[in-house]
Amino acid sequence: MTTDGKKIIGILGGSYNPVHNGHMMLASFLAQWGYVDQVWLTLSPRNPLKNAADLLPDLKRLTMLNLALKGAKKLDVCDIELTMPVPSFTINTLDLLASRHPDKHFKLIIGSDNWNIFDKWKDSQRILDEYGVIVYPRPGYPVADRHVDGMELVDSPTVNISSTFIRNAIAKGKNMEYFLPQGVYKYIVDHKLYI
């Protein structure tokens, strides 16, 4: 909680194509270890400027997020970006969330890979000043300056798996049951996704 009693909500954005146990472990760690009160896994819509060949439709990815987070404590799904103009900028998402939930304080959660290019993001300084950024480690992307106002570097466990790895493995006929949240792998198999 903030000093004014507002709950702190961590915003962990992504395409979640598909959501995997690495996402879940990070979100759970940040909430359970008290960096935030809750983490909202925020689904990014299909970017019309990028090749969408591998990207499932928004509603399929949203269904998998809902399956993954069913019954999860301190974790929730946020689909606000699906209603926003595309492409949307992170600052616009944070501003809209803050206006819709004045009783909450939002913090952005990003990996150290994104932190290293964060100064190129739209209104990056305003994100730091008004919201704050939690940075988690990504292998191969060390954080040079650990003392930046508005940034908190967390020593979270790292899992070197990605949605790309999962998709490629499924396409090769590998069983990904232990890499994905309960229900998500069954959904993928039942709907013949990523093959």
C-alpha cells in the first residue's frame, strides 16, 4: 500500500502468446514478496505494424490468460488495451487505468531488456515520476545504473523460457504440459493451436 492507503497494482504487459509459467512465477513472486499488492497481467492487442503470423487472435490469448489466472491469489487479468486505439502507448494505458481506478496506484513491471531501452519509450520520464517502474532480471541484460529515481530493481527468480520457445516446441510435437499453467496446455491441444 502507498502512504495514502492506495493499493499498489503492478502492470505486467505482454502479448501472452501463450501465457506460460515464467509469467506466472514472476507475477506471483512480485505480489507475494510485497513489491505490489496485486499484479494485473495486461494483454497487448495485435499490433498492426508487426507481422501477426504467429500471433493468435486477441480473444484466444485472453481466454488462455483467464484459464491461467482462474482462482489465482493477488493476480488478475487486465484487458483494457483491447478497447484502446492501436497501437497504444504504455503511458496511455497507465493514465486510463489511473483515471478508472482512482483508489489504486499503478506501477509498470518490465524486464531488464526493456529497461535498457526505456528512455526510447513515449513519456518514459513521466512513467518513472508518476507511476514507477519495477525491473526484473532477464539473462544477458544487466542493469548498469541501479539508482534511478522511480525505478526499483528486484532480485526475482529467472526462468529462461519464452512464448517463442513454447510455440516452436508445440509445432515440433513436444509436450509442454509442465511449461504452461493448468488448463492452458489443454486449451492449446484441444484447439490445435501453434501446430
